[in-house]
Amino acid sequence: METKQKQNYMEIIKRRMNFYRAYYVNPIRKARGLALWWRNDVQVQVIKAVKIFIDVHLSLKGNSNSFNATFIYGNPYREERDLLWEDILLLKAVSPEPWLCISDFNVVLLEEEKLGGSQLSASQVRKFQSFISKSNLIDLGYKRLLYTWHNKQFGPTSIQERPDRALGSIEWCELFPKAAILHETLRGSDHRPLILTLECRKVLSNWNYAHFRGTKNEIERLQNRVEEIYADPLNSENNQAKENLQRDDGRWIDSPEEIKTKILSFFKHLYRSSRPSGIQEVIELIPELVSQEMNDQLSAPVTDADVKKVIFDLGASKALGPDGFSGLFYQNNWNVIGPDICNTVKSFFVNGFLCKQLNRTNNQAAFIPNRAIQDNIIIAHEVFEHLRKPKGKKHSMAVKIDMHKAYDQVEWKFFQAILLNFGFS
């Protein structure tokens, strides 16, 4: 962690938090220092420590796996941050060990990782992406909210970013295939703590035995209890699991059969055609704009050149795919992975099948510019906190408005007729 405090003060906090060992790089004047704490179940050998990173060799007691880890504080000054990338690449060059880089890099990787404030420096983003590509590191992703830093202001002056992340080498990811990063809650600091979990089988087994003896029996007991609730959901003892639905006339229904009928009826009505009249009059007004030559181009087989052009038109800093790679990765390694990508794309246009994982996004954006869906959770939480604390005689209320999605109401035959009138074959 980065800190403004000297070693003596940090030692007091370390003991309060039940850490037993530590290594410090003390702050000098206005420059911040670094502190690394660990407990006795981890063995740490410091390899190199400077004002912007601590590089160590880590091994877990009771487990044969070991690796190098670099804990980083990315300097806020661009020139010094450029030197940081060079220094870390040198570390990678001299060590064959599995490698983990984690902490505050003080720069984001993608445009989507910054909300509010001044425009991103494209050159700094490219340099960071280049560093990741050259070092063959993989972003470990995250759970919970996207942003890890907040300037603690609200409204137009609010800025949120994701400068904190964990990167692992291919060897490290193979060593810990189920490793996960959790973005914890903001408490005191303007940065969220990063919690890294390593699922080492032997370590987990020992921990499970120490803390959850008899877990198997408890799981069986809970499974039996769940089956009881499913078997008799309206039993007074199971009233917390009781399910209700409201009919159009306002009457509540709780019978499983009635609930099933109500749900089926709702969706049958939702997706049923309204059989609109006068469609032909509208369709006749649509001019034919698509020529046969255009249709021939649209239906022509996809070529390798077409696929390559799309890949190289990708923004290098656009959103990562589920594999954690940006457009820059595919462009820099096209000679190796290009043929496989071309075959996958061409296969889709022939048989219509696309692997589900290829059509998934990590962070779905909402329809409001510069806002992610995760932001709505924060806003809703703040609204209800406000509602819970009324001031004076003023009272507030929240109203939930049901809105159907637009494409739930599309008349597909009408849509098809429009396209045919435009001239699509």
C-alpha cells in the first residue's frame, strides 16, 4: 500500500490489524512511501524495493506453489511513470518465475474505466497497453463495481476511475486458474481495497477443516430444509418463502397452479401479435433503395481480408472481451492468432452458430452517456438512504415504473415487410 506515514506509525496500525511482518519504503518529503505487511502463513523474500514498487518472492506455507509478486505505486507524474514500465519489464526479463503485478498503476487501461473529469491522455493509455502487451500479462478482471478510485465529490465535479488492478503472467494464471479480484467497499481512503483470492486446493482444505468442521452435515441439513420449503411453501413455518402474485382485479394469489397460470398468461399476452390494420398503406410508401448490386455485396462470402480489416479498425483501448484482451492484443499478435479468428468468423456466416462466450461483454453500459449500469445501483442506494432519513416535515416517496422493452412489442411480419420493400433480398 502507498502511505504518507513513517514506519513507526505504520507499525502501530500493523499490530492492530494482526499482521506480524512488514517491509517499508519510507516517504521522503512530499513523496509517498510504500508498506507491505504479511502474516506467518506466507513467506516473503524481498528482491528489490524502490519508491514506486516492492518486488518479492512469495510462497504459501503448506503449499508447494511459489511466485514473484510486484506491488506497485504508479507515479502520478507521466515522465516517472514511463520509467516505471521500463523498470518492471527488466524485472520480468531476469526472472522465469510465475509473476503477479498488483496495486495502483495511476493510469487506466480503457476509456470505459474513467467517468467524469478531463479527457484521458491517449498516449498514456497506449503506453500502459504496450507495457501489458510486452510483458505478456493478463488482466485478472474483478468482481463488484468497476471503479476503484473516487475523488469523493458528487455532481458535475465527480470523477471515478479504475487505476487499481491485478495482472498475472500466463504461468501465474495456470498456477492459480480460479484466482479472483474483489473490489471492496470504499472506507476512509479514496481507493477501494483489492482483495485477491487464490484457490489453492490444499490451503483451502486445511482452512475448511480448521473453520468448518462438519460442513458436509450442515449442507445436507440445509438441503433437506430447502426441499421441505419447496414441498409445502405455504406452511406457516415457511411463510418467509411464501410467493405471491397480484391479479388484474387486485386479488393476491398464492396457489402454485394459479401463479403458474398467471405467469404463462402474462408472457403469452406480451408476445402475442396485436394484428394491426392498415399496414399495407404504410409499406407502400417505402421506396426501394437497395439495389441488386448492394444485395450481392451483402450476401458475398466473408473473406480473411474482411475479418482482418474489422480487427485492425478496432480501437486499441476499447472494452475488453471476456478473455481480458483488448484490440491491441489481437492486432499485435495477428500473425499467430489471425487464421483461427478468420476461420471462426467465416464458420459463423456459413452455419449461423456463434459460441455464447464470444457474444458476452464484461461491463454492460446503460443508455445514458458516460454512465454504466453499476452506477444505477449506487444512485438507487443513495436515494433510499435519503428516503430513510426524512428532514423536518418534508417527506419523499419512491415510485417504481414498469417499462416494457421496445423490442418486446415489435410486429416482426411488419418489420420483414419493410425490409423487403426497401429492396433487401
